[in-house]
Amino acid sequence: MNNELLDTKKKLSQLEGFKDVCHEQGNDVPMPSTEVLQEIVQLARSILFPGYFGDAAVNTQTIMYHIGVNIDRLHFLLTQQIKAGICFNCQFETEKVDEIDQISKGKATDFIFQLPEIREKLHTDVIAAYNGDPAAKSFGEVIFCYPSIRAISNYRIANALLKLDVPLIPRIITEMAHSETGIDIHPGATIGNYFTIDHGTGVVIGETAVIGNNVKMYQGVTLGAKSFPLDEDGNPIKGIDRHPKIGNNVIIYSNSTILGTITVGDGAVIGGNLWVDTDVPPGAKLTQKK
Amino acid sequence: MNNELLDTKKKLSQLEGFKDVCHEQGNDVPMPSTEVLQEIVQLARSILFPGYFGDAAVNTQTIMYHIGVNIDRLHFLLTQQIKAGICFNCQFETEKVDEIDQISKGKATDFIFQLPEIREKLHTDVIAAYNGDPAAKSFGEVIFCYPSIRAISNYRIANALLKLDVPLIPRIITEMAHSETGIDIHPGATIGNYFTIDHGTGVVIGETAVIGNNVKMYQGVTLGAKSFPLDEDGNPIKGIDRHPKIGNNVIIYSNSTILGTITVGDGAVIGGNLWVDTDVPPGAKLTQKK
Amino acid sequence: MNNELLDTKKKLSQLEGFKDVCHEQGNDVPMPSTEVLQEIVQLARSILFPGYFGDAAVNTQTIMYHIGVNIDRLHFLLTQQIKAGICFNCQFETEKVDEIDQISKGKATDFIFQLPEIREKLHTDVIAAYNGDPAAKSFGEVIFCYPSIRAISNYRIANALLKLDVPLIPRIITEMAHSETGIDIHPGATIGNYFTIDHGTGVVIGETAVIGNNVKMYQGVTLGAKSFPLDEDGNPIKGIDRHPKIGNNVIIYSNSTILGTITVGDGAVIGGNLWVDTDVPPGAKLTQKK
Amino acid sequence: MNNELLDTKKKLSQLEGFKDVCHEQGNDVPMPSTEVLQEIVQLARSILFPGYFGDAAVNTQTIMYHIGVNIDRLHFLLTQQIKAGICFNCQFETEKVDEIDQISKGKATDFIFQLPEIREKLHTDVIAAYNGDPAAKSFGEVIFCYPSIRAISNYRIANALLKLDVPLIPRIITEMAHSETGIDIHPGATIGNYFTIDHGTGVVIGETAVIGNNVKMYQGVTLGAKSFPLDEDGNPIKGIDRHPKIGNNVIIYSNSTILGTITVGDGAVIGGNLWVDTDVPPGAKLTQKK
Amino acid sequence: MNNELLDTKKKLSQLEGFKDVCHEQGNDVPMPSTEVLQEIVQLARSILFPGYFGDAAVNTQTIMYHIGVNIDRLHFLLTQQIKAGICFNCQFETEKVDEIDQISKGKATDFIFQLPEIREKLHTDVIAAYNGDPAAKSFGEVIFCYPSIRAISNYRIANALLKLDVPLIPRIITEMAHSETGIDIHPGATIGNYFTIDHGTGVVIGETAVIGNNVKMYQGVTLGAKSFPLDEDGNPIKGIDRHPKIGNNVIIYSNSTILGTITVGDGAVIGGNLWVDTDVPPGAKLTQKK
Amino acid sequence: MNNELLDTKKKLSQLEGFKDVCHEQGNDVPMPSTEVLQEIVQLARSILFPGYFGDAAVNTQTIMYHIGVNIDRLHFLLTQQIKAGICFNCQFETEKVDEIDQISKGKATDFIFQLPEIREKLHTDVIAAYNGDPAAKSFGEVIFCYPSIRAISNYRIANALLKLDVPLIPRIITEMAHSETGIDIHPGATIGNYFTIDHGTGVVIGETAVIGNNVKMYQGVTLGAKSFPLDEDGNPIKGIDRHPKIGNNVIIYSNSTILGTITVGDGAVIGGNLWVDTDVPPGAKLTQKK
């Protein structure tokens, strides 16, 4: 048996034909860590929603201490993970480690500068979730329990990092929320204020989707791509615009699929279980044919 | 850089305009803990399904010891979390800490009194899952692996706590199952015996839904609200009846959406990918139009 | 209060009427452990995708060491869990413990022999995911972040174990992926090369489904059973063929439900939100009626 | 076998004759926790020696945040442990839980008020250790590595708690240091400034010992009791004065034993491996007879 | 650099000349685990001293449950570790795994049968420690905090296992106490009732030492070997009698060294810092020469 | 209360007068970590004593894999900790981070080159311990359980690092062994082959001590400094030679104290509880005066 195992070991150690799916992270820089990114998101949440997360009670007297400490730690960990993300994507030269350190630290700082703005946006999302759900008993319940707030928080954090050209990390952060909530928002999507998703499992919002203010979605809604223009090799062209543009004050009911670069006008209401691949005029009400 | 970080820290410490989304848990009572609630659910499961969960083999001779120890620990932890839930929702007076202790302990005891009844109900759910799924190899596989049994267990536990007027905790418990299984059952829903959900991802069962005995659902089924009566400020009225009433012996196939306070009669079969917002007579068979 | 708790403890210790939902694992063999199975899957992933998972950087010089160590540990842990699975399902005789040890070790070895083949298949799945998604930035991002790769990896591992007649463990492994990704692939399904699922939440692929090469699915797609032939007691017959057969080069868009032992021909395209329960000819394009 | 185990279980459950060595902690108040007390000591050390302990770098700008957060957590945990200590020693009445809460919180606060003074004393101990050991490379090495600093820190913390009439907890804290360093200082001892112990293993300093300023000891030194006055039952009288009084500027070399309520005068030097049970005049030099 | 590391790896992989200091544990039986042995000792302590250790309050109503559960777990873990110990010392034949299982289980059961007797002995040790130390405030403090009780508990457990011919495990258990308390009692020593050690650091009690009832020792006392008869190769003969025999009611003060197979008579008092290698008559009082 | 706590926080944040006992580790380089250093020592032990430590069985076929993986991880972690040690001791310039990285990596590599030699030396220590102790049942027991082997292993590792001019880390490594075993060997000491310490608690071996081959010590032995030459400020001069030089084949019995730069000649035997501060001629036998 041991000899056969030895053969299998040797076979698995020969990587010819698999080179492009193997990975060699640069000089001892560790891989991005989902565990550390979880701590980063948790720190960000404890800063954005004082008193809800983290291991201690805060009040107006003590909040400054807690935010001070949490931002320092967030800065330290985020710098480290941004560096891991940069080293994941490119084969950097040894002599540039220092430069990568500086770049990573700078991006982490720039991210922290945006936290007040992220808090303002999330504030509007909490209000929308509370107002839109008769089952919501309090703001506290919404912030502490609602999967949509968790998914939107991760998205707003990841979106800010993506705009700072941080590679890989934003996608990991939204996939973490995807795994926990079943809500898959690409960090590249553009989403306005007062955004709310009810229940949420199965929601997909694509990379180039644009969503206005005060939009509400239910579980299973897809804002997807219809078809992909192909390059000369027959493969889809990367990064091209391919997702819907949703106006303000739109409601989309559960399990509907909105596809392609179509426009859904302000105030439209799209019923459940629909397949929509053409423009929807402002104020329209779509329902499933019986 | 440090000075700019300092500015951001100060900005984030000023909570004007965010007061209603900040939280100040009362006198040193810790926040509800998802980790402890996981242990509580695990303890309840080890009591309800002897031999499947927990860290030791049990047999008829030893079961009494294990149930005795697990109930003691369940009582202790649940008292603590009920207290955390009560202190989350109201600003209690310092002098009433003792009273809250007594109330919490009483509710924990009352919950434990209901465990035999919860076990009987879950027993019927296991039978329904086993009988209804040709892929199920044994009761053991159903209890140990099936996400629906996990989601329904959490629901039955949470529902019992909600009936005891425990705030917040029931919702956290069903959201824990939602995150693990993609099945979102509001703790306020009313569900009969022999209930089974196949696969389950994307199922939503609303707060005021009522489900009879021997009902089977597939993944992606929604029992949702159609429209919300608004109060004078234009916001949905909290807690009002708004979800379907499902009779006995009903089957609802995958990804169908049943909305509003409609009635689905006994023995009805609702096909997949449907949008249903009117009453369904007993024995009806609905399918998607082609 | 203590006396009443004592009564409840006694009541819960009486298992009459619940015998078939209680479990007694054989002589001190521990229950299967989800935690250990997570480590097993993680070890398999670190072997199959060198450099992406595990706690250290590898390169061509060091890969042989890492694969050697990881396979030894995988073999040890898998032997243990296979044994736990065997002892879960049958009441084995004490004197056969040794035999069960040998059988478990043999199955673990046979599984390891299949790892090179599993790697080849997963390689094609990674290529399909990368080529099929304009948002995918690199093979690395696909392997490291994409839930579909995680779900398909667990499926391919579980499928290999199921073919070796390992009880229970394969199902736990696919349910682990179901919980993390919302993708529920039964380990008994048969799936060709270059298989990809986009987003994935809510996908269900049943026990007797067969999928050709180069098939792409979106979130919410079900390959399910339509009706179950009943045995003389009115219960579904276990294990009978009841799921769709999908040809090569098929695309199925989000939230469509394909039911029964129907055939979907090569090159067919099935639009979103459809309910399909009859054969689909090769090259057909189905869309939702408006 | 199982029946015999059952007998042993019953036998071990009968506590007649062992009542006074069994323990019943009051109404659900948990036992003191060595793990939490370790965190408490670690928090105190991170406050007393800024920058050496704890999980983040501090500088003059950030120190206030870290000390603020650490003191809040220290206060919370210490209150809890003081309560556990009070409930360990007496059978308190249920209706007094609230009162015990208030007392515990008050004592925790009073302890924190003494931290600046404790830091000043420990500062002198660090200077003494650094100056007295030619192997000490820096203050940093002394603070970070030296077992004597750890033992003296725990003693000074425990002594402050003992003076606040906190039961049990001070003893646990000095025993934690005893286990880690082999240095056993009773929390009731009285020790001046600039105190240093070199190497330290085996040092014992009794409950009623008094030590002046600028005293240095080596490993294995005992300040013990010689004989115990007995009460009418022939048992030693608890708490009576029975240990040496050491003056200022005294050095005691390794493995010497100083016993009884004798006085060692200022400036005395006691050589190693001596047994001393009579007064030592100021300035005396004692050595082992050859 | 990598090539040189490779050379070192190769060099370290060549075990010629080191064979007798390498270890190959038999067929996949894991090594003994200090972590598991810690849990075993903790379980034994929670059984022997009800209410002091373990994670829940017990009272006369609940003690039976807790002891039942703890003994089951102790039996399971101890069987496993005894097996690990047996497989550490001998190269067992594969076909005897089953037999080793049975032997290990039998020894674990036999150990549990002795727990009532171990409790009775430890009860006397607790009384002796409490009565002998004026600083001891309560039985509770002695049981919960005193290193001597921990060391003697581990010794009494290890001694019982050694008498059952369990290899290696007894020594690991006493070394665990040695590391925590600085008290090194060989599991083979014979120790009577009412045994107490004050402070304890540095105490050594050799393999063939015999200690009567009601003996008290202080820190640093050695009961050691004086000289070792050599075998024909010039190496000490293993296991030969070489340690002191201490009578009843003896007191030995700190740092004294008693060597060889001498006898210390009943009621003798040996002062501190002495080197004793000849018989001490009953009732004698020895002190250091000045 | 809160205001008073605030005052204390402010007081503790003012570091005037304490600057030299505060620490500011350079640019985000973390502090040395005792936890990581424990892993480093554990890795080294699993390499030096194949089969005894680490989480998997090894045999001649698999040892190369395990050593390969463990050395890679050891190299990675050690580089990190050496860097932490360098940044602990000096205020490095930001622009030199890269250089410190290179230096740290180089020292880690150089350390690994010395592992074969360290193994050879430790091999002799194991033989000496086994041969010298009649209670030792096997080489395995000595390697797995004996505190002296642990202390000497840590010393030999730390000594190699110290010779490579690694600051702080060597001292932490020997203090870790000191805490676990009560044996305090300064990493700067020079110790020959076949060195053994029996029991060990309380042993102290100073920075400039030199020990020949085949030396045996018992618990409580000190090789210490007698007096320290003072500098012009009256403080001991750092690093000066001040400890004994022990020849070959020397035995020193328990609790003896050897002080100053004296010489103990080859083959000398020093009895227990002695205070020795003058040269001891070769072959001499010293015993305590009676």
C-alpha cells in the first residue's frame, strides 16, 4: 500500500499541464486570510454601528477610546491583507517589498477616511429596512440580526476598497457575505442610498449593475448579464458593461430575473418570478402571466 | 497620516444624527452572543435527538445522566441569553436587575418544560422528511445531515421562546438557521406536524403564515406578504396579519411564491415557479402556463 | 422549580416511541465529525490546488514535501471518518472492529489513488468558470473565491467516496458545501467535465441526475424529481431513477426547474424562471412566455 | 462492566463524610475562572507597562485609547471575578445578589484607582532588577522576560485586592505566578520598593513577612514560619504573625531559609544555603560554616 | 539558499546513528496526548472534588448526573490514552489491535473502580493541608488553589494507573504536575494518608521512596538516591530500591536532602537545608550545624 | 464613578517619568510572540526527535516529507520572530525594513544549518539521561517526558541563536523552559556533550558558566555569580565573566551553590546543600559538614 501511495504522491507532485492553476505567492508574503478578513469586517462593523458589535459596552464617554483602538487595529490588519492581495495577483520583484508596504498602508488609510461616509450610507439602509418590514421590531433588531444589513455592509466596505484598486480582497469580502446570507453582490456594483433586501437568499447583483436610491428587493432577485460579447478566441470579454440599470424607488419581488444592460425606470414595480430582458418604463407594474 | 487618522477617529466618535442606530446595553449586561446561542441550540438538539449530537455516546443506561447535565447547562446559558435579550430591547432601571434575573430564569424553566412537546413535533418532521425523500437512506441520515431538520428545529425552539415573550433571541436563532441552510422561517409563524422542506435554500415563511399538518415544500418557496397597510406616516403597520394560510396535506414545488393573506386549501398541489396571490381551493393542482 | 425540572429530565429520558429516532453508535467509535471532515476537504483542496490552501507557500522544490505530508494526514483522518460512517449505519459486532479498520483504511487508500483524476476534472471546471464569467479576473480568483469551485470540489470528492461505498460521509461533505454556498449537489449525481455554476445559490442537482460535458448553470436551477413511484405502503421507493439527463454544451439560466427523468439535448439553452418537465430537443432555446 | 461502573458512579455520588470538601457555589454565580484571571492580569500588565503587552503597538498619540479600553474591560472582568470570589466563600442569600453586585463593582473601581501607585512601585522594581543583573541587556528585556517581574506584578496586584477584602482571588493570582515562575509570594506579605528576585525558582515569602526597600533575593530563599502556636484543638491558629521582618538594603543569597518572626537588620547580607532562625543584626554578613 | 536548505533537509532525514532515539508509533495509533491527559486529570478532579472543577454548578440533586457523564467521558478518554501508552512502549503486532483495545478498556475500568478509594485518601490530604497551614482560610481555598493538592492528586491518580501496569501515562501525569507546581513525585512512590507539602517548589520524591501517614514536607525537600549499583556495563541497574523510607508523623523542613535507602523513624523532625544520608531514629530532631 | 475612572485613565496615560519603561516597537512590526516561539521550539523538536512530536506518525519512507515541511515552516516563523527581536531592541529607520528582512532571513537560514549538529549534541544528552537514571524505562520516555531534555533542548536552540547575534529571542526561549521545568539556563552559557540534569527544579546556570563533557547535576544546583564588579555609577558591569568553569565528568548533588569564576576540576563530586566559592581540585569529593 505504501508504495502505491508513494506513486500517487509523485503523480500529484508533477504539475506539468497544471501550471496555470497552481499558485506561488511572492517572497514569504502570506496568502490572504479569510479569518483575518472576518476580523476586519467585524472591526469595521463595531466602528460603524457603535455598541452592537465588539466585546464591550460603549457609551458616549467611552466610545472615543473604542473607536480609537479599533481603527488602529483595523489599519494594521487591513494593510497586511491589502499587501497579501497585491502579492496574490502579480509576481512582484523582491526589491519592491518596501514599496508594496507603503502602497498597502496608504490604501488602508484611504479606506479609513471613507468610514464616515460609509456609515452615513448604511444609516439610510437601516432606516429603509426598518421602515420596509412590518416584522422589524426595532432598529436594533435590524442592525444586529438582518442578513441584508450584513450583506450590504460587506458590499459597501468592499466597494470602497475596489475603488482604491485593491485586488482580490473586495471579492473575498463580498463572498463572505454571500456564504453567510445567500446574497451575492459584486463589489463593483453601484448602489444608491436607502437600499434594502428582504430575506435575501439567492439575490445576485452583477458587477456593472447600477441601482438608484430607495430600491427594495426580495429574495431570489437577479440583476444579471444576458449575453457576453466574445473576443476573437470565443471567450467573453472581461469587464464589459452587461448588467441592468435600476432607477429610484423601484421594487422587485422575489425570484425575478432582470437581465442585460436594460433600464428599469423610476418607480417601477416588478412582480415575482419574472424574466425581464427589455427596458421597463418608469412607473410600470409587471406581473406574471397566468 | 496619524493626524488625519485622528480626525477620522473624532468624526466617527461624534454620534449626532446617528443616535437611533447606536446601542447602549444596560449596566454591564453583555450583548446576546451568537456563540452561546449556538451552544444552546446544540444542547437542545443533543437532548431532543439523543445520541446524535454532543461529545459522547449514550445508551439507555447513560441517557439520563447526559440529559440531566445538558438540561442544567441549557438552563444556565438560556437564562443568561434571555436576560441579554431583555436588556437589548429596553432601558431597564438599575434597581430591577434582580427582577430581570428572576424573569429570565422563569422563562428558561418554562422553555425546558416544553422540550418533550417539541421533541414529539420534531419526531413527526423527521418521519415526514424520511418518507418524502427517496434519497434518504435512514432516519439517522435525516437527523444528522438534513438542513431542513436543522431549520425546523431552530424554528420550533425559537417559536417556543417567542410565545414566552422572549425578545430578540428567537429571531437570532432562526437567522442562525437561515445563514446555515438558506431557509428563513420567522419564529412567529405557526406550523403543524409532519412538516418537511426538501433542499430548502431560498425558502421564506413569514411572521403571520399558518401551515397545517403534513405539508411539504421545496427549495425557493416563499410564503410572503403582498402589500403592507400603511400607517399615517406612510410606513407599514408593524405586526399586522399579511401572510398565507396553508391547509393540510399541501405540496408546494420549488421557487413558487405565495403572497398575501390568501388560503391554500387542503390537499392542494402548487407547481414550481408560480406566483400565487389569490385563494387556492382544496385539492387544486396549479402549474406554470406554457 | 428544581423538582419540576427533574420531572422534565425524566420525561425526556424515556425514549419509548422515539427509539427509531435515537442513535447508539457502536463500541466507543466516535460519531462522524463535521470539524474533521472540514479538515479533510481542506487537505484535499491543498493537494488538488497547490499553493492556494494550507499554511505555507509551496514551490516546485517544496511541493513534494507538502503533498507527501498532506496525503499522510488525509489518509489518517479519512480512515477514521470512514470508520465512523460505517459504524453509524449498521450495528456492527464487536469482534469485527479489526475488519472495519482494515476496510476503512482500504477505502481511504483507494480514494487517494483517485486524486490525480479528480484534479484533472476540477482543472476543466476552473477553466470553464474562468472562461464563462467576464467578472473573473484570473484563475487564482476563481480557485480561491468562487463558491461554485468549492461546491464542485466537494461534490467530486464525495462522489468518489460514494462510489467506494462509503456510507453517510459523502452526504455530509456535500451538505457542508450546501451550507456554505447554497449549492446542493447530491453525491450520487453524475457530472461531466468543464462544469460551471454561476453565483449558485439555490442550485439543486438530484441523486440520479446526469450532466454531460461543458454544461453551465446559473443560480436557482433545479434538476429535481417530478413524482415518486410509491411502494406498497404508499412511501416513495428509495433510490429509483427520477432526475433529468442533461446533454453536452447546455446552458440553463437562473431559477429554472427541470423535473423528472427527461432528456435535455446537446446544445439546448433553457431560459430563466422556467418549469420544464418534458424532453427538450438538442439545440432548442426555451424562454418564459410573456 | 457497565453495571460495575454504575455502582462506582453511585458510590461516588454519595457524599456523606465528604460534605466539608464539597462545594456548592451560590445561585448560578460561576466559579472563579483562572482563564479570566489570566486575562485580568494581562490587561493590568498592558496598562502598567504600555507597549509591552497587548495586541497592538501604542505610541503617545494612541496610548490614551488603549488604556481607556483596557481599563473598561479590566473593570468589567474584575467585577465578575470579585463576585465569584465573594460567592465562593460564603453562602449568600438570594435577595442579596444585587448588593453583592454593587460591592463587587465598588471594589473593582477602588482597585483601578490604585493602578498609578502600583505602576510607580513596579517601576522601582524594574530599575532594581536591571541594575542588579549584569546579564540584563535593557529595561525592555527585564519587563518582557524576567520571571521576577511577573511574580512581583502579580503580588502587587493581589496585595491591593487583598487590602480591599476581596476573598480567594488574590491567592489565585499569586498562585498563577507561583506556577509560572516557581516564586510563591503570599498576597498578604508587605514588600517595599526596589524589590528584586534573581532567577527566583523556589522562593517562598510568607503571609506575615515584611520586607523593606531595596532588598534583593536569589532563587530558593524562604521567608517562612518556624512554629505555629496551636489552638485548644491542637491546630495552628490562623492568621497569626509568624514570618521574618527584613530591613532595607538586605541581600539574601540562594537557598537560604529565614524562619520565624525574627528581624534581619538593614544592610545585612545572608549567604546561601543557610538556615536562620534568630535575629540578624544590621550590617551582618552570614555565611555557611565549612 | 534553497539548495543549502535542501541539503540540510536531506542530512536531517538520514537517521543512521540515531535509530534508537527515533520513534515509530504502531499502525496509526496516535501518540499519547498531553492535552487529552490534562482533560483526564481535570475530569478526575471534578469527580473527586464535586463542585470545584468542571463547567457547571452541582448540588445533591444534580451531582449524580454530572458524575455519571464525567465518568463515561473519563472512561472513553483514558481507554484511548492507555492504548497510546501501550503502543508507545512496544512494537505490537497488527493482529493484536483488538486485544490491545480490550486490555486498555479493562485497565480504564479498573482505574475507575479505584476512584472512591482515591477520594478518601485525598480527603485526608486536604484535611492535613488545611490544619497544617495557618494561612489556609478554608477547605475550599486548599482544594481550589493549593499546588500541593494538585501534585498529590496527580500522584495518586498516576500511582493507581502504574499499579495497573499502564506504561508511560503515569509518568506523563506526574510530570504535568511537576511542570505546574515544581513538585516532582515519581508515580512509583508509596505515600500514606494525611500527606501534605507546603509551598512545594523543588520537592523530589523518588520511585522507591516510602512515606508513612501524617507526614509534612516543605519546599525543596528531596527524597533521593545516594548511589546506584552498576550493572556489568557500568550503567545503573534499573528499578532497584534506592530511596528513603519515612515513618509516620514526620516533618521535613525546606531544602533538606534525604538520600539512600535509609529509614527516618516515626515522629522525627528534620530541620531545613540538611543533607541526611544515614538512618534517623524515631523522635529525633535534626538541625543545621552553625 | 465614571468620572473618577476617567481621571485614573488620564493619570495612567501620562508617561512622564516612565518613558524608559515604556516601549514603542518600530513601524507596525509586531512584538515577539511567546505563542509563535512555542511553535518554533515544537517544530525544532519534531525535526530533532523524529516521531516524538508533531501531529503525525513518521517512518523512514515519510520522514523526508515531514522534515521538509517542518523546516520550511520553521524558517518562515523564525525569520518573523528574529525580525521582531531586532525591532525590539533598536529604533530602526523606516528605510531599512527591507534590510532587516534580509538579515532576519539569513540568520534563520544559518540557524537551520546548525540543526544537524544540535541533534548530535542532544543525542548525547539523551544517552546520558537514560544511563544516569535507574527510573528511566526507555529512550522514548526520556525524550517524551523528561523536563531536563526539554530545558537542554531549549538551551541548545537558544545558544545557537545567540551566537548568531539574535537579540532577545534566545532569552525568551530559555525562559519558556524555565517556566515549564524550573531549570534556568542562560542562553550564553557554554555546555559540553552528555549533559544531564535530574529532576531539575531550581537549577540555575549563569551567562558565563562553562560546563565540560559528561556532567551531571541534580535539582536546585546553582552555577552563579559571587560578586559583581561595579562601574563608576555603582552599577554592575554588564556581561563580564562571573560564573564557574566546570570540568569533565563532574557530579553536583542537589541544592548546592557554586559561585564565582572558580574552577571545578575534572571528576570532582560535589555533595548536596553546599555553598562553594573556591576552586575545587580534580577528583575531589565535597560533602556537607555535620
